[in-house]
Amino acid sequence: MSSFIEFQHVTFAYETEGEQPKPVLHDFSLSVEKGDFVAILGHNGCGKSTVAKLCNGIEIPQSGCVMVDGLDTKVEDNLLAIRQRVGIVFQNPDNQIVATIVEDDVAFGPENLGVEPKEIRRRVDEALKDVGMYDHRFAEPHKLSGGQKQRVAIAGIIAMQPACIVLDEPTAMLDPRGRKDVMKTVQMLNREFGITVLFITHYMDEAAKANRVIVMDKGSILLDGVPRDVFQQCDTLRKAGLDVPQATSLAQLLKQDGVSLPGKILTVEELAEQLAAVLH
Amino acid sequence: MTNHPILTTEDLTYIYQKGSKNEVPAIQDVSIDIMQGELVGIIGHTGSGKSTLIEHFNALKKGTSGRVLLDGADIWADRSKIRSVRFHVGVCFQYPEYQLFEETVAKDIAFGPKNMGLQQDEIDRRVSDALSFVGLSDAYKEKSPFDLSGGEKRRVAIAGIMAMEPQVLVLDEPCAGLDPRGRETVLRMIADYRAKTGCTVLLVSHSMEDVAAIADRILVMNQSRVAFFDTVERVFSHAEELQNMGLDIPQMTHLLLLLREKGIDVPVNLYTVSQVHAMLQSRLKGGNVNAE
């Protein structure tokens, strides 16, 4: 695997009129491998959404650089190529749907890229099938549930055939069922099509499904590793204002009591398995 | 909490597109008593009827059949008094921060009380009280609501409803979209408000864990009907049925269900890490431990 998105010593601050710019990221470096599924976890205001916007040149670093597939986001001539490679899905599904019919909305992206009509037709159908929304292709987006709208937004991105999708809290406004559907869709895109995924969330159960979890706090990386290792750091996570997996938390309490529970427990299922052996 | 019902529904039914071929029942035969001073969690997945139900509580919808009683009186008995029903039952909808519109936080919070025709000094008192209920200092009064963080905006919007000092405060998903810290702040704020004012609070949520943390009773809606309306513990003793309704049960309750499946006799009405930890500790001390 090679690096697809590379943050090199990025510093970034939002400019507000008449005020000192607040630094959001300071000397931030991160490398995302091609085909990887990386979750970024952090509380509101930790800088994770800024990372998303830096990924396809919506924001440009004040110092350092962001490289996408070898292209520097600072170079304006690179932007079209970068945005073909990296698509972003935002939190609020209502803010990113532009058309009055589902399939028109999905066609919006490839149309703007100048794709042939025949090819657009094929891509729209494929994309809608991929996210499980093909049966709703003639529906009016405002009549869909939040989770369905979010899957339409994802279809709009994959119709542009990007190598990488960045999702900025795509499930924050959804109900439990909608959250599961979106999560499954994203996992499938990563597994079946090898699309690189950068998944920003504050739900630890979603981050646990990634290959790699990065925990951010105050604009820098606090923890970085496979979910099983990262989520053992209960105290650090709590200090960063995040939830910890309750199974891990209970397992650690029981271990302190002297109960033998070998290994790093992450899920409720794993804990049930081990506890059953102890309790029988 | 008292034994005096503040809000009652009697066989309340609401059917969308009544009389057409496409009749859709949103709520059916809902009969519940909500007691004065109680904090009730309302749970159900999208489409279960919970939003339609709360729209009946302040007369935004009128049941196709059945009645809604506020403090014993039918809210639709005198149509000219409907406006006052809306002052007594304050509903804070999802993402209320999108409804902020005034130049300053104080003016925005004062909007409701002003419409009630209150005196200026009474309005000022209510604005200050409401701000303190949501944990914001008086320094926020003159700020523009649009300069606040998402979580602060949410709290200002909730304060706007609290300032009307309704007998019943209804909050639809007040924690939606907030991070864990923001969620905790808002939940604590709601529990404090209830404790200080003795007001009745209805909290609509997708999250069983959030509701379990602060509610006295839980109303579970499923397919437009009341599935359960009971104390938190008794509702969670039906964990399996809740799961079958497609609801997310608390992680700890899920753990206990899995242990039961493996033939271990544990109660399933516990839902926090500390409850389950205490239960397991006493069991393990009781000599049930597999000697190692």
C-alpha cells in the first residue's frame, strides 16, 4: 500500500474579522494509505472537520502542505483533478441534495465533470444500486428518510468514481437504523471497490469498524492505531471527551477485581463469551 | 413526581389522509397518563408515531378520534383557548437552533414570553432564569446567537422554550448531532431543570441509554401504538422484545441478554456499567467463580 493522502506539517487557522485567528491545526502530519479505512474520532471543535476540508482543497493550509495522490492542494491547477479523486459527504443530508428527483441528483456530479450522457446513465444506475437506493431512483429527495438521503448523497459521490471518500459525521443526524445502513454502505465501498475511506465521527462504535482509528484532540493526534488497541486507552479517551466502549470499560473493572479475562476486549459479544466461561 | 395526571390521552388516534384510499395511521388508541413533575422518555424508531404524538400535546394536530386532556380539561373544548395550551405545553423541536433569528441571545429567548404579553421586568427575569437553566452566563445576553458554537445555539433555543415556563416541556431529540460531552451537558441540564422547577418533562430520543440515565418512566412507541409505558427497569426487562422492534438497547443490557443465551441466569433490567459490575461482583463473591 502507498500513501494516498498526506498531511505534511500542516498549520491551519480560520480567519475571523477583527479577531485573532484561532489555530485549529498545528504542525499536523498524517498519512492515509490507499485502500485503507481510517476513522477520525474527536469531540466537537477538535479540528476533525477541518481535516476533511483540507483533503480536497476546500481549505488550504497556511503552512505545510496536503498532497492527494501526489498532487498539492495549494496549486490551483490541481484542484479539479484532486476533487475527482476525493469526494466529501457532509453531516446534513438536506444541505447537499440539489435536484428534485433522486437520479438527477446523483447525475449532478458526473455531469459537471463532462462525462458522456450514456456513461452518466450507467454510472447513476450503478451508484444507486451500490447504495441500495435504485428502487427510489424516481423519488423526490425530500420524501426520503435522513439515512436514505445520506445514501443518495454517497451515490452522488461514487458516480464521480473517486478513489477516496471523506465522510464528515455522516451519521450524526440519523436514527439508529439510518446509521447502520450508511455504515454498511461505506464498508461495502471500501471492501468491494477498494475506495479509500476517511470516516469522521464521534460515535466510537462506528470508529471500531475501521482498520485504523485516529483520535484527535486540540488539533493534534492523541492516539493512532488499530481499534482494539486504541479503545483500551479508556482514561485518555474520557479525557478527550469521548465515550469508551462499555464492554472494554467493564472488562477493565473486572480485571482490577482479579477476574481472569485474557486479551483486549472490544465488543459486548467478546465479553459475553469470556464472562460465560468464568460464570459457568 | 405526584399522582396528579397533568397530561392525559384517551384513545387518541390520528390518521394521515383520512378518508382517502391511502389512509396511514400514525398513532392508534393511545391512552396514557403523564403525572405532574414526571420525566418521561419517549422512545421509538422513525415512523413509530412518537413525533405525531407530541404534536397532539400542544394542539398542533387534532386527533382523528380520542381526546387530549391538560390538567383534566379537554384542550379542544374551547377553540379560542388553543393559544394558551401552547403556552402551557412548550415543544422544542429537533434542531431548534435553526429557528434562532434575533439579533441577540436575550431577544431570542424573550420572543416567547413577549408573545405571552408579559411585563418587561417579568420577561427580563425569565430570560435570566432560562439562561441559567441551560448553563450559560448573563454575558451571553448581548451576543449574537449566530456567533455561538452549535452546542450553545442548541441551549439558547431550549432556553427560549423554558422562558415560557410551560407546565409541560417537550423536547424532541435535544441531543441529536451533539458529541458525547455535549450530550451529557444537555441531559444534565434537563434533569436539573426538572429538579429545580418541578416541571413535567417529556424527552423524545432514539437513544435508550440517554433516556435511561434521567427518566422516571419510558413510553415505547411501536408501529403507531404504545408498546410499553413503565419504569426504566421494567421496560428493559423486555429487552428482547425491544430488540425485535428494531430499537437499540443499551450495550450492558445487550451483554446480559447474551449471557442469558449462554445459559447464565442474570437479570436483564440493568443498563449501566456500574450496575452490571456490582451485580457481577456479588455473584463472583458468592462462590460461583470457576476456580483457577
